[in-house]
Amino acid sequence: MTEQSEYTPPKVWVWNKASGGQFASINRPIAGATHEKELPVGRHPLQLYSQGTPNGVKVTIMLEELLALGHRGAEYDAWLIRIGNGDQFGSGFVAINPNSKIPALVDRSEPKPVRVFESAAILMYLAEKFGVFLPTERAARAECLSWLFWQMGSTPYIGGGFGHFYAYAPTKIEYAIDRFAMETKRLLDVLDRQLAQHKYVAGNDYTIADMAIFPWYGGLVKGWSYNGAEFLSVHEYKHVNRWADMLLERAAVRRGRMVNRTSGEPSSQLHERHDAGDFETKTQDKLEPAS
Ligand SMILES: N[C@@H](CCC(=O)N[C@@H](CS)C(=O)NCC(=O)O)C(=O)O
């Protein structure tokens, strides 16, 4: 095992130094706003404040799917919250999500604006509001919600565990990488076995469970996350690969992946979405002067 410097935890932990690593500047041990900043409000019923990370993309896929079905009430403004710049600690954002994480949604079509935070809560809220992508029959609903919450419970081990120690931590710690690579592979195998038996995650129908799981687990097998595809031998999960490719054939999934995205090909980044036509005219390749 790689040599690690000895660390004896003090009796009481105190925040007296930056933690190091890629997200050191936004990590703090206290909640609440760091600065006053109102959130902008657009003309649509739904106002989304987010960034195109896997948790953000779940919601933009759902919104694009709802619009594809013709639900005009799902028209939305997607505002960019740059988490690397600390926008999630502005007073307006903290008022709609005291946990200071994207995504957060405000539904202004209700008599009093409704705030929703936590991506699964947002998916459920929209599924219930529009009556789609969440089965109503009790057993099918239980299966869908089981997988939805499997995603919510499991992916911190992928993002905060594997991704953090494999890609972002200032030193490579073999013990931590082993522990979370093992868990990530086990989770991929759980999903692979389910998808060996079912077309979609929760059965024959496409649901919010697919939308929640795809950006994380689809992202791993498609090699979008942490440069970890080869390390994790993701080709082994052939049913997850089959399912991810099938979802990528959906135009709404492809659009959802573009919204609030700040990395990758400029033509794939739509920093803010205020109109369906923005996908054609406002991607970064169209906004940035050609170099
Ligand atoms: N359980 C939350 C997790 C949200 C989350 O971790 N969001 C990250 C981006 S993917 C974030 O906003 N990080 C900013 C920070 O930690 O300060 C959800 O599913 O909505």
C-alpha cells in the first residue's frame, strides 16, 4: 500500500485550514448565505436554478421530456448557478435551498410560489404535477421510487467517494480509492443485473428512476465522469451500456444534457435556457466569437 503520512485526529476538529483538492474554495463546515444576491426570475411558470452536473441534468431531462409530451406548463427558465464560484451561497439561492446545492426549482404557477430542492423531490414534484413518468399503480410506483431512492442513496459513494478520491483529492490514497472503486463496481453490477431483466430501470416503462440514474451511471459507462471508465472496466456492464445508448436516442435527453452545461464542446453548452429556440441559437459556439 502507498505510504501515507500519519495523522492523529485531534480531540476536537476545528476549521483552521483549507481542505485542499479541487473544491476546497467552496467547502465550509457551516450553512447559510455568504453574500446578498437576489435570484433572477424569467417569464415561465417554472424557474430552475442549476448547473449541468449529473444532479442538475436529471431535472433538465425531465423538463424537456415534459415539453416533448406537450405539457406547456412545464416551460421553464434555466438560470446558471456556478457552484465553483459560490453562487449557491447567495441569499436568494439559500432561501430556496437551505442546503446550498443545485438543482433548485421554484414553481411560480401555484397561488404562492413553491420551492423544491433535492433532485429526487423535484422529479417527484414534476411527475405528480403533470401526472407522468411515475406510475400510479401501487406496486409499480413502489418499484420506481425504490430505484429513484437507490440512486439518491448510492451515488454519494460514487461522486463523493470514488470520484473525489480518484480524480479530485490532492493525494491519491490507495485505501480510499480501493474502497470506493469496489462500491462503485458493485453498484454498477446491481444496475446491470436489473437491466438484464428489464428494458428500463423500473420495468417496461420509462420513469423518473431512469432520468435520475442515467446522468450518474450512464455517465460512468459512457466515460463522462472522472476519466474512470477504463479503471472501472465499464465495458463489463453491457446492459447498462445498452440502456444508456437507448436513452441517448431520446431528443429530450440530449437537450436536457445541454442545459446549464459549462464544459465540453461549446456546441453542447447552453448556459441558460429561456426558450425552446435557444438550443439552436444560444449554445456557446454561437455566442462566442469564432477564434
Ligand atoms: N442530494 C442532492 C445533491 C445535490 C448536489 O450535491 N449538488 C452539487 C452539484 S452536483 C452542488 O451543488 N455542489 C455545490 C456545493 O457542494 O457547494 C440532490 O440530489 O439534489
